Amino acid sequence: MDSPEVDDPAARLADELRGAIEELSSVAHDPERVAQAAVMAAELRTFLDGPRAPRWYEAGLVNGVIDEESGAAFNKQSLYRGAHNPLAPPMAVDVVEDESGRRVESRVTLGLAYEGPPHGVHGGYVAGMFDDVLGATQQMMEKPGVTGRLTVHYRHITPIEEELTLRAWVTEAVGRRIVAKATCHAGDLLTAEAEALFIRVDFNEVKDRMAARRDPDPDPDPTGSGP
């Protein structure tokens, strides 16, 4: 796991919380110490109380594509790569280009908090990581899409406490359809592979529709009696 930025207190705090999650899920606990830790955690929450921060998609869109500010906010808030999200490992994600083409590469090491089968990463979390790295390929598209279908083939147990490398690349982009594929390796071992179908959408329309669901227009005549 990459160390948080020295000058980013939120990232440092998230890293400490990740450590606490890992310890809570993997260590034999003394009940009295756990009770004391619960009191300390409750006190910690009082320091974090405040107004809701803008979500990454609220920072800004340019022609339906997230701008630099939005991208930075996403990388902090993401469930899989978010430096400020203690539920994220977090994954390091980069765009790589060489003689084989352009792709997204991610490296991550997962602890016992992510265990499913013995010594292995929970299959649902493997699928989630694929959705994230496949989704990251959309930043390479002029008009990106959202996940319409995700298919995962598990080839081997994906080990915990080992560095994993996920790679994703676009194989087709026609009309509204974008198809991308991805692999997950532990060293030379292929543990899983996936394919995703993305559908190009009007992100401004999606934004308006979701805003309407959260804050529907009030009934102008709550009695329903009409004029």
C-alpha cells in the first residue's frame, strides 16, 4: 500500500482507519481493550462532524467528461482507489502506453479484511476491482460510458497479502457501445479475467435525473383538490 501524502491529513487519517479495520478483522481481541477502542472511536467521530463535502461529480463536467478537479476528487473518494476513503485499499491506477497499445494498470495488496475463501480475496471484491479498472479505461475515450454489463471469469483463487496487478484495455468502440477487457495477476499467475460493456450516455441528463430523484419538485397543491 502506498504511503499517504505527508501534507494530506485526511489521507493520513484514512490510512490509520484502514489499519484499524485490518486489525479489527484479523487480531484476537481483549474485550476490555475493544470496549476502550469503541469509546475512542466514538470520540473521533465528533472531530469529523460537519457539512457534507461535494462529491466528485459535483466538482465539474466539461461536455459530459469530468474535468481535472473532478478527477482528483474521484481519486480521493473512490471505493477502490480513494486516498480519503478508509474502505479503499487503495489501488494505484495509471494509464500506460507502449508498443502493445494503451491500457490502464493497477497495483494493490489486500489484507485479511478483504478475505473470502481461505487465503483468497472475496470474489465480489475482485469483481468490484475489475469494474473500477475497466471503468478507468473510459478516461481514454472522447465520449465515455457507464457499465452496462460486467462478466468475470475466476481462474484461480486471488491471494490476499500478495501484490496484484490488474490491466484493462478497450477492444471495441462503436456507436454507443464500448467493450473493454481486463486481467488480474498475482505474479505470473492469472487469477481472473473480465469483460465489460459500457454504454455512452448523456452525463448531464443523468445528473439532472438523479438530482430530481433526490429533490423532487413539491406538489404545488398538497391537498390534491385543484383549483
